[in-house]
Amino acid sequence: MPDSASQNNAHYAPLFSQFKRELGSGSLQFETECLAFELSQIQGIPDPALVLDAGCGTGRYSGAWHRLFPSARLVGVDINRLILTTGLVTGVIQHTPHPQQALRELLRVCKPGGLLYFYTYRHGWYDVALGAARQVAHRIGTKTCSRAVYGLCNFLRLDPRAPAMILDELFVPIRFAFAEETILDWLRSSGTPLASIRPLTHAQFGKLQLPTDRRSQLLHRLLPKNGVITLAVQLGT
């Protein structure tokens, strides 16, 4: 049986190849604006000399970080043995088989005085509804469901992100969602002082002018992450 990394790679490789072809170069500017909004809420960001983009996917978040911090050295991997000034983990730990262990490892590789910035899915009504939708989608099959999703999104003239976002939620092999208190308990059990944890407003829920039409703006704000937990952990020196 394939391991979790192989399963995730098999899922994301074709999905995001299609995503990049359809979206083009506009994605980088969008991701840069979102990242800038979120980082603007963090006081005293350390000099990001070495940044780990854990679970980097196509590298679009690394590209956004490089635009904001051109002198930073970026490493795009899953988990790395380097000692980091900054860890960037955007929507990753919920797709790992052992999310608490993944979070603990990310804290370990950030050096004292460093920053761990991440978001993950918040459990809520959306996850209950999604569970039923995932069961139906798996019965229908990937090919048939993909044709239906792309056809509907094209008919409604939605942003090119929409089909990839929807299919990701329906077919990603591993998907968890958490109560915020669970994430805070994991951080505390790893020795992270509560005072060093700063909740952030995810760009999805900020007052950014999204570069899409109104229908797609509404979809982006509602799907696929109806709720996210976005935190910055500033590690003590």
C-alpha cells in the first residue's frame, strides 16, 4: 500500500499542473498580497535568512515569500534537518498522517528567536457536509467528478482556482480539521509558551480586494476552507 507521501503526491501532481496551466502568472501576485496581509499582523518578524516552506507543493508560497524578502534563502521540502529562522507551513499539517508529530518537528527545526507561521483547517459544519460530499465523489469516481466540476465552473465562469480547490477537497487522501484548542494544546505540550502564540486573520477573511469577479470572490471566501486556524509562533531566544 502506498505511503501517505506517495498518496498525496499522486493526488496533487496532476491537480496543480492543471491549476498552473489555467491560472497563469496572476497566481504569484495574488499569493504575495495574501502573504503580505497575514505577515503584517506579526510584530518583530526575525530576519528571514533561512526559510523552510514545509509541504511546498508547486512553490507558489515560496515565490510569494521571495518577493517580500528577496535576500532570504528558501528551502522547499516536507521536513528538513536545517535549523531555520522562519518556518512557513501553509495548509499542510492537516494532510499528514500524524499532524501533532508534524507540528512538533516544525517547532524543533526553528531556531530560538525564529518564527513558525502556519494555518490549518478549523473543524466546523463545513467538514460535516464535506464528509458526505467526499463519499459521494468517491463513488462517482475521479474522472467523472472532475468533468462535472470543471464543466460547472466553466459554465458559471468562475475563477480558474475554483475547480482545483473543489477537487482538492473532494479527493485529497488525508484531510483533518481541528478545534483551535487542540492546536493550542499541541503547542503547549511541546513547551511553547502561550504568550508566544499569536492568532492571525487569514487573508481569505481579510478585506483584500481579490483579483477575481464577485462570484469567485464569494466562492474563495467560503470554499474550500470555511474555517481556518492561522497562528504565528515566535520562539524565545
